[in-house]
Amino acid sequence: MGLIERMKQPSIRILFGAASSLGPGKIALLESISRTGSISGAAREMGMSYRRAWLLVEAMNMAFTQPVVMAVTGGKRGGGAEVTAFGLALLERYREIETKAARVVAADLKALAKMLAQRE
């Protein structure tokens, strides 16, 4: 894949004051939790420690007015975690922001890609 193809979408990080943010890593973690049904499964899938994943989830839960991820007890696997309806709405809103930003800066990204050295 060439450089221009990889530059199709900007990376968005939204800062909520000095100590809180939402960006590609946390969004990917939420999507992974949604897929795997657990924080530990998501951590394994993403190649990070359980503690790191748990701290990121805790930070998101503290940053917003409602929980983004909740523990689930029982079931065949003895529990896990799920992304709440609020968390799913947050994911959708973030992806909408990415899509809108990509549309707005598409010509600039193309121009920037032409300015970069092709070293592949």
C-alpha cells in the first residue's frame, strides 16, 4: 500500500481539558471490547496489558456522564464486559467526526502526500 493510500483519513484526538482525551487508541479498545465481550480479551487482541486496558476504560468511564463500559456477571464464560448504549453512541459520534474531518481535509492530505518523500 502506497503512502497516499495510507493518508486517507486523519487521526483525531479530542482533548477534554488537561487530563482527559478520546482518540484512536481508546476507540479501538471500545470496539475490541464490543467484539470480544471482555476487557482482557480486548487487551490480548490489541497486544496490551490487562491493567493498561482497564485503566483506559476507567478513565473513559470517569470522563463521561454515563459509563462507557460495564462489567457483565455470569453467563457461559463467567462474565466479562460490554460497551454500553452510551458507549456505542460515543463510538458512532467519534466515527462521524472522523468521516467529516476526512472530507474537509481530503485535498490537503493529497497535497501533503505529494510533498512527502517516497521511501518504500
